[in-house]
Amino acid sequence: MCSAIHDRASDKAFDDSSLYVAASNKAFAKIAMLSFEVESNKAELKSGSYGGITVDEMVMILEGNKTELQVWQYIAELIEKSNKN
């Protein structure tokens, strides 16, 4: 029975092309969401409407989101380059 389940799971595995597309889509979706988040963080800092946290904590959140955005941009670049090989 375990073998039959494993075989069915293998049938649904991504081929290289599908995996590339899924990874690329995920990376670019994450980049889009983080871009919105960074802009929202900036607007909140400018307006002073960041809830029950200090301005220093809000700056840390913004900087963390900027760093995460850079990481995902790098991941997306690697994915794009891997498709050219």
C-alpha cells in the first residue's frame, strides 16, 4: 500500500519546466508583496500610524522587510539565470 501511494505521489511530481515556473512565480509574488510592505512601512513611518510600537521598532521592521526583499530579488535572479543554462 505504501508503494502505491508513493507511485501516485511520484506521478504528480514537477518536471523541471514546471518546477522552474512555480519557483519563478513564487519568487516574483513574494517580491511584489514585499515591495508593497516596504512602501506601506514607509508610509506608516511618515504618518506616524504604526500602532503600539516605537518608531525604532518600526524602523527595524522596515529594514527587515528591505533585507528580505533584497534576498528574494537575488533568489529570483538565480532562478532566472538557472533557466538560461
